[in-house]
Amino acid sequence: MNDDVLIDDSERDKRNAHGNRGFSGFDAEVIDRQSMADLEAVGSDKWTRFPGCIGAFIAEMDFGLAPCVQQAVTDATARGCLGYIPDPWKHRVAESCARWQRERYGWDVDPACIRPVPDILEALEVFLREIVGAGNSIVVPTPAYMPFLSVPRLYNIDVIEVPMLRVNEPRHCINGWMFDFDGLERAFASGCRALMLCNPHNPIGKVLTRDELLRISALAERYDVRIFNDEIHAPFTYDDHEHVPFAALNETTARQAFTATSASKSFNIAGTKCAQVILTNPDDLDMWMDRAEWSEHQTATIGAIATTAAYEHGGAWFDDMRAYLDESVAYVNEQMRTRLQRVGYVPPQGTYIAWLDFSPLGIENPADYFYKNAHVALTDGRECGECGAGCVRMNFAMPHPMLRECFDRMVEVLEADGLM
């Protein structure tokens, strides 16, 4: 196996020393020394739900905590700051989130329209209940994050799946995913008034361009469609791809958007329960304060503290972690180009998730196949939509040695069964 894409420690030291910047607290050597037993001992669902299996299904990272977050949580518990979330911490979260948006994406959003929620799905539930409404429908481009297909049905809202299009045009150097804009328009023309937009897209890793966002906005304007924007993976983009916040484009997109974001993916603090909803439509903010403010009360104070520390002081840690993750995605790309070249694959432009299509190998249920034969736990693609049959969602944000073992296990069973 070619491991050249995973750099050695001496080269990493040189890179970390570039610019004479101080140590951020992200220690790749410590990460690489973690064994499966170490990860299981942490007690996360990712490493305990399927004992003895490499956890590659739940979208969280195995890179520990930024020291600033760990210190903030330690200090807060020492002071007993575990009561219900107070207004001052709500304001701190909003201000730090706005600063992150401005510094990372150039979006100068008013902190007054940023409200705390426990997680992205709580924001989605408010959107479904208050804006879409029972008896109506929402378009979900697929494959999709699994709850985006199941949660709307809890509110008696129909889900219209519009599969993404796989484009492979060597003459034009195009190899990737595109929206089925004709399919979106047909759904809107038939009366659907809401769209689920995930950018960067989980699970295919697509990062939408400015032109694509404007084209979606134009369709939404024509048919009076509201858009739920999940931008939780915004900091994870590769190569020359850049995240563009949908609501930041112009006054029209700001009015159409109902944006949800969080530091949970970027800093591995999902369990602290603090996300943010960015309400750039004034009517949405009025609605929120009148009928949805209770959602803020469910947000954890400790999550607000962890989130604020991450946004305000965690940038250097995140950047070093991203450099490590750059090596990871390069390794995944190399494995798919060589040992697993018959498997359908488009290199992700963002997120730390890969979408693998094993249908060319004739494997009907690859998640079950690799769980039973390779002891690798992956997400069944069918949970991401009807188009996910024969596919799996793979989280590659794990220690590099574990990532190597993950691919080794999968390749070995495929070779043993004569499928390679």
C-alpha cells in the first residue's frame, strides 16, 4: 500500500514550525498513538455501539478537544456553571458566532439575529412546524443526512426526494455532483414551498458554488420557496473550494434563508448541546421570539461556554487539525483511485465524510457486508435516500493508523471473496 500521502513526523514538525507560530494544542503524534481500546474507553456512541468494530458511521472526529475548550469547560464546572442558560451566555454565543462568520467567510451578520438552540435538528423542527406546516412538503436532495428524511414526517410533512446528479464529462474536466435543477423546479411547480439545503453537503461532500446558490435562490424566488440551510460543515472545505453562506449573498437570499450552524463538528463538542440559528428574515426572528424561544431554554449552559471558547480561541487548533485532515482526505482519494478503483466515488470537496458506491461490485448491502466481515461500522446508504442502495457513508476523521486499518480490512475481505 502507498502511504506517501500521510506525511511523517519530521515533515509535520516542519509544517507546524512554519511562520514561527506557537503550539495550538493539536498534537498529531498523540492522535496517531490512539488504539481502538483507547477510543472505546472514551465512551462515545461511535466506538461503543458496535464493539470491536472501527467506528466510521457517526459524523464526529477522534481528535480530542481544543485546549481552550477543555479549559473553559473545566473552569465552568469548577464554578458550578451548570444551571439553565442565562441571557448573558446567549449573547456571548451570538457575538462569538458572528465573529467566526465574519473572520472565516466574510459574512458580517448582526449578532441580534443569532439565537442558541440545542442542535441543528431542533432548529429544523421549528422550521418545519412554524414555516412549512403540517400537510405540506419539503424537497430533500439525496443522498441526504438521515434525519432530514425522517424528521419532517414526524410533523406530517411529505418528503420529496430529488437525487443529486453524478456528472462525469472528461472533455470538460467535470467529475462530480450537481443539483437536478429541473427536478427541483418540478417539485416547486407542483406546490412544494420548502427546500433542505446542506452546504457543504452531507454525505457527498459537495461544496456549492456562488452560481449554484444564486440559481437555487432564483428558483425559490419564482415559486415562493423557503430554504433551511444546514451549514454545520462550513469550515471543512478542500483545495480551492470555499464555503459561501447562502444568506450572505444578497437581500433575497437573506429573506429566503433559515440558517443553522454550530461549532459541534469543527470542535467535536456535539454532546454539549449548543448550536445556533441565524434568522436573517425579520419575520422569522419575530416568530422565534413569540413561539420558539423555548428551544433556547433547552440549550446547555456548558455548551454555550464550550462554543464561545471554540469560536473565540480555537482557530489555531482548528487550522492544525484541518492540516491533519487534509492528509486524511488525500489518503482516502489515493485508496479509492488505486485499491478500490472499481468502487463508485467522487472526492469530497468538503466535510470529513466519503460516499462510496459498491454497487459495481454487486454488493447489495455493503454496510452489513463490512460490519460482518471486516468489523467496520459504516452508515447504510439506504438511510440517506432511495438512491443510496449499494452505497455507504464513511467518516474518515479518525487517527491515521486507524484509517489505514479501516481500508486494509475492507480491501482484504473484498479480495478474499474475489470481488476485487
